[in-house]
Amino acid sequence: MPAFRYEAMSTSGQRSAGTLDAADRGEAVRKLARRGLQPFSLNAEDGKSATAVATKEKNSNKDKADKSSAKSKTAAAAPAKAGASGKAGNAKGAAPTGPIKLTRAQVIQFTEELCDLLTAGLQLEQALHAMENRSVPVLRQLATSVRERVRDGLPLSSSLHQVSPSFDELYCNLVSAGEAGGALGSILNRQARHLNQLEQLRSKVTGALIYPAFIVVSGIALAVTMVTFLLPRMAKLVQSTGKELPMMAQWMLNASDFIKTWWWLFVIAAILTAIVVHLLFQDKGRIAWWHRTMLNLPLYGPVLRTRFEVQFLETLGNLLKNGLPLHRALELVRKATMNLYLREQLVSVETAVHDGGSLSRAMEKTGVMRPLVVDMIRVGEQTGEMADALEKAAERFDRQLTKTIDHATALLQPVLMLVMAVLVGSMVWVMISIVFSTLQQIQER
């Protein structure tokens, strides 16, 4: 009987390791489960991993199933029988063939539900089995696929990484740290709270742009309607009297005729512009330049910079609190940063910290953060409570971000209203001038 070397975790979070004799991987997992242990590493003594053993078992079972299905009368009856043969068969039938893509909200929901089940005392495989009954199909498929890999002896972090690209390197590293430290439930709880905070942060910035975008689109639509429909009809009314249009009205009418005749040129120009912009921004240097320019834009730039600072502080504090070393945490934060210019600056910070320098000094040299942020990081270094200091700083700058967004929105709305008023007002003035000109000509007759 082959022997298996295992590393497992009990329901109380205590780690244990050893060897046991079992006929196959499935029996080894069942023996550990009867002891109240959840394995996160299971290897055969001959050097083959439990995953490889399980793969052979699956291939053998698959061959047997193929032979039995060949003996059946119809090809359609075989999958139905295989699907009803047991829970494992049902799980395999439900598992998708490709990677499972989740929305941010679904990632948060999966994390919260798994955290709740683990906190309630269920083992990992039992918790995933319970999640297979969820009403959301994609979460049900995810739980099935992850559970299959966990039963094969893979850690949860590796299983999530293989099954879905929605769980990035940062997420999987946190889960791996939780598995190694026996604190998976608490780390998932922190991660769920962290993801919720990032989602709220993203919603703040997006929500601040909705109203200005609506004003601009509405103003442009109104202007196009007046120029292409209302103005030509009023122009015909004036021309029927045999008089000429006012100069400004004539200019706008010419513009309307040009748009109606050559509208396809605008479509081609828009497509060509999109292609050129896409080709230009294939170069990372140009993308970094544009990202740096966005940080210096009035009104919008301060919002982007404060948002980056909040995300940086919140993510770094979360990683440090979960036990990751500083240089590894900085690497993960850098990879999670979407702004290429700021990501390049964080490379210098990461290198300086890896060489033994302090985080605050590296931040101060690169200028990637404002002096106030650097000072708060320095306080955390001096007190030895870096994670707590970063989280408190994140909360403070999150409140400041809300104020910055409110301030930018308060300034932007009057400017947009003024521009729209000038644009639409000039068109209305042209319409009124045409009406009065027509009435005057009628009275002269």
C-alpha cells in the first residue's frame, strides 16, 4: 500500500504534518477528513504529487466510463447515466471547460460567502461543497472546479489561480499566506473588506463623472438636433418670403448642409482617429506619458492622484497585516497599479527597499507620494506599526478623496453649464432672430 506525505490544517487552525498509508489519494483524503484535518499538501512517497495520482485515477475512470458507454444502446443515454452515478460525476459534469470569469461584485460575493462558511467551522472542502448550491451559476461552477482541485491536494490559492483569471496574483498570494499561517478565514474576511473598500473608491470616481458626462452628451445632442432639423425648416420659411437669412443663421445653415452631406467623413475620421490612437498607445512609453499628463490635469488630476494614494495605502496595509514581507507587498502593489507612470516610479521604491532603505525615504526621493503621505508612512516606521499606520492613513485620505471629488464636481458643473448655455443659447438666439426677421418682412409687405 503506497504511503502519502501530507501537510494539513485542523478546524482550530493548527498545522500538522506526517505520513499515512492509503490505497490512493481519495482514501488518503478521507482518512485525514475523519481526523478533522484539511490537507493543503498531499504527495506520494515515491515523489509523485497527489495531483498526478488523481490524474491517473481520473483517466482510468474515464476509460472505464468510455467502455461502458460504448456498450450502451444509444450515445445519449451514456452521459445521462454517468451524470447520475454520484456526486463526483455531477461535479465533473457541471465544471466548465474554460477559465471562469467573474465580475468584481462576484469576486467579493465569493470571498464573503467562503469566509462565512469557514468561520462557521466548516472545512474548506465542505465549504466549497456547500457553495455548489448557490443560485448564481458562475459561482456554482467556480465552487465545483475549485473543490475538484482541492480534493486532488492542491492549495486553495493555486486552485483559484488555475480556475479563474479574476483572482489576480495579489489575491492568490494573500490566500496562500492564510493557508500557510492557518488563518484563512480571517484573511478572507480582511480581503473581502478590502475589495469592498476598493469598489466603493472606484464608484466614487465613476459617480462623479456621470453627471458632467450627461450634461455634455445632452448639450451636444440638442445642438445637433437644432442644427440639422429645426434650423433648415425655419430657413425654408424665410426663403419663401424672398429675403436673405441673417449672417449667423446662414453660417449655421451651411454647417448643417455640410454635416448632412458629408456625415460619412466624420464616421471615417472617427474610426481612423481611434485606430491611430490605438497604434500610438501600443508603446508603453506613450502610455506612461499620457498617464502622467492625466495626473497633471486640472480638477481631474488631483482626484486620480488621491485615488492612487488611497488604493496604495489600503492595499499595502492589508498585505502587511496579513504577514507578507514589505518588499513582496510592494511588488504586488506595483503590479496592481494601473497607471504606468506611477508603476514605473514604484519600481524605484521597490528597489530601494529591497536594498535595505526605508519606505519613507524611497517615497521621498521618487516624489511618487505627497509629503503628507510620506510623513505618515515615516510615523509608522518609527512606531513599528506600519500596517496600522497605513490603514489609518488610507481612511484619512479616503475622506479627503470624497472632499476632492465634491470640490471638483462643484467647480466642473458650473463650467459645463456655462459652456452648454453659450452653445445652446447662441442657437436659440439665431432661431429667434430668424422668427423676428420673418415677422418684420411680413409686416413690411
